[in-house]
Amino acid sequence: MQPIPISPRFVVDGNGQKIEVILKVDEFSRMLEALEELRDIQDFDNAKSTATEFISIDELRRQVTES
């Protein structure tokens, strides 16, 4: 996965501590898409490591159309 180029701006409090981040909408959208993709990868890895059996795509299609 490629790094996501962003140009964040920070809002600071009276002590100079960063308290908020401002991103362009397209940057924020790209970050959300990347997070969703990472979550999908984690879900796949988890399913693969815990599965006890697998069925073919053809078998899955048959089961879905029969129900």
C-alpha cells in the first residue's frame, strides 16, 4: 500500500498543544478508504487462519441460489 500524501493543519490550544487536525475532504476520504482496505485484509487473514474448511466459489453460488 502506498503512503497517502496529506497536508494536515493543526489547531492548538492556548498552551500550544495540538487539539484538532484539519484535512482536505479528499485526503480524509482517501484515508478512510485505506483504513477500510486494511480492515478487509485483517478480516481475510483472520478468517483464513481460523477456517476449518473451504468451499469453492461454484459451491457457494449453488448454496446461495438454492436458499
